[in-house]
Amino acid sequence: MEKTVHMGKNLTGIAMSPLQSQQMIAGAENATPTGGSEYALHEVGKDYIEEAMPVGSVPLPGTLQGALKAIKDKLTGQHTEMLLNKMGERLAFERSGSRVYECFITKCEAAAAHGTLPDSLSLDRARQFWQEETRHFAMLRDVMTALGADPTAQTPDADVAAVASMGCMKVIQDPRTSVTQSLEALLTLEMTDNTGWEVLIRLAREMTMDEIANRFQRAQEEENVHLAAVRAWYQDAVMAEAGIKTPGAGARAH
């Protein structure tokens, strides 16, 4: 594969300007704070935290069945809203994951056309993962609807997860980034997704929703395959760019 990391005119380091860098270091060492303190800054931060409102809320059940279920769970000490919150988070993550894979596949197709696609990366396998992410989204939508919840509403943790994963998505969508760099971002998303499914499965089982938990379990089993493949693709791509041959790389990733 072609190297995407190379030596160039990178002027960001301090060593590129020895004279000015010495002046900058001396200025920082001799600088005197004009007012305030680190303690005061922390106190202001805590004030903001204490006064802040929550990110959002879980919407009320959209059907009578959902309302009755929520009341029953309240009486037994369980909080259905947390389950719905986490289901909404996974639904939003899977929807975004489908789009991310679509962008990633486009980048891989462009690399393949130029002969720079990592040898171990299977485009067919990536397309399969894309389809599975889409199916997971549809499954979560159906489960939420069956429980009387609104799958179109954005729950608090769905909002937070979207913000947290925004950087990874931007890396993959950026036309300047390489397949290897995109794989690192995709690996981060897959690891987060895998843990999210684990939590959701445990919540469902603790609330004795075994049938739903089993559906989630099947989705996580597919996500485990995604994670293992993306991890292998990423590691093999880095080794290949470094000129290090990895025996059996293609077999492991496929």
C-alpha cells in the first residue's frame, strides 16, 4: 500500500524557530499573573456546574401501554426511563454508525481505485457491517415502539453520545484523512458501541425483559465481530505503512 504519512514542511514544532522559541519560553517563565488564581477559576467552574440544568429528559410514554408499564415499574422500584434512555442512545449510535460506515466505505473504494487500500481490509466485510448497523437501528426502533416509547425522540444520553463521538465522525468524513486514520477513529466508535450494548443487555435482563435482552444479545454478537475485524484492519494497516509485514494479516481480518 502507498504511504500516507510522509516527511514534509511541517512548521508546527518549536524547533522550527530556535530564536523566537527561546524568547517565548523566557517570556512564559517571567510572566506574572495579572489577577485571580487557579483556585478562583475552579470555584467559578463549580458554580456553573451547580447552576446548570440537565442535558435533557426522557419523553413521556406515547401510548397507554407504555404509561401503564412505566407506572408498574415505578411501583416495583425500577426506573424504566433509564432503559429507554439507553435504548435511545444505542438507536442514535446505530443510525450514526450506518452513516459512518457509508462514509468509510466511500473512502475505501477511492483508495482501492488508486491501489492504496490496505491488503487485509475487506470491502465486502465492511459493507456487511454497514448493513448490520442499519438492521440494529431498525430492531431498536421496533423494540422502543413496542414498549410505547417514541423512537424519534432524542434522549439525554443519545445527545451526550452524539457530542462525544463527533470528533471520530469528523475524522472519517474528512476527505483528507487516510484509510488508516479513519480506521483508528472507527475503532474508537466500535469499542464504545460494544460497551453500550453490554450495559443495555444487563439493564434489560435485570428488568426481566429476557426476550428483548436476547435480541440485544444477538446484535452485540455481531458488534463483537465488527470490533475484532476493525481492530485487526487498523493494526495491519499501521504495520504496513511502517514497512512491517504481518504474517497472516489478511486471514485474521477476514
